[in-house]
Amino acid sequence: MSLNHDHLTIVDHPLVQHKLTIMRDKQTPTAVFRQVLKEISQLLAYEITRGLPMTRKAIETPMQEMEAPTLAGKKLALISILRAGNGLLDGVLELIPSARVGFVGLYRDEKTLKPVQYYFKVPEGLEDRMVIVVDPMLATGNSSVAAIDLLKKAGADHIRFLCLLAAPEGVVRMKEAHPDVPIVTAALDDALNDVGYITPGLGDAGDRMYGTK
């Protein structure tokens, strides 16, 4: 079951919530954090890919010929917001190995909390693909909004956003800037603290994934 709040979908599946608790725990080691992130991303991928366009094709089972359902249209584009987005990307890509992959490099200026772009490379033909943007944390929403701005300029017009955790401030920011982009997350947390981190949250996802400070 998923709880829907307008354009926000919170996936409350027991396995998702259990794995998220493991990731929140500050005692969870880096290797376990990475593995569980990969597992939870695959569970969330089921929800965010709901409603993909389908068609039918003729196949032959061991028993008989049939018209069987299959995905339609151009392959998906998965876009990771570097660097933490790569943790979600790995799991989703394992589930959808034929997807095309792109990267948006943004870092947050710790004084202004505004995103600064340093890299942008995405697949061709975004206008003909469903584009799934992945980033573990939707905090202020500034980086996510900036990434989606860039993707729309590159032609994308069918975009979904996948994250582990969202803060109310980030959800509002995204809805104001990109009301056409649905968000799928495992949890809507309480708020942002005075330095722009989600609380209760799970800390800095990139640092916990890669063992950095």
C-alpha cells in the first residue's frame, strides 16, 4: 500500500520501512548501509514505475502462442543527482538494466544552501522517454528543482522523482517549481534543521554510503 498526498507518494510497505530504520540507525556500518540502500531502491522502483506504457507482442510459450504484455516506447532514462544519487541508481538499474543513464552534478553551497552545477551529461531523446530522477534526500528541494530545470531544458517532459526521505519544505518547494513531477519516497520526515538537514533523517547520505565525513 502507498499513501498518496496529491503529488507525493509515501511507500509504507513493511519491508521498505524496516530497511529504512536500518539506514537511519547511526550504528549501521557503511557496507550494510550501501547494501540496504540498494535493496530499498529496488522496492521503491516498483512504485515509481507503476503505470509505465505497455503494448503487446506475439510470443510462443512452451504450451502455445499468445499476445503477451511488454513495455512500450523508448527505454527509461535514470538520472542520478551526484553523488548520493548513485546509491539509488545502482539498485534501480539492476531492476531495469536496459535503462539509459545520465548524471547531474550539483553540490550545495553550505552558506547559501543553493545548488552549484559542476556536471551535466544525459541520454539523447529525453522528450520521448520517461525520466526518473534519483536522489536519496529531498531536503530544501533546491538541488532537485535545479536538476529538473536542467532536464526540462534538455527536452524532458515526463519526469518522476525518487528519494528515500523527504522534508515538508522540499516537497513544497518541488510542488511550487515543478507541480507536474510526482515524488515517490519512503518517508516524509518532520522538518529541516538550521543547517538544512532532514530531521530525524539519517545524516548525510553520501557520507554514510562512502564512509566520508
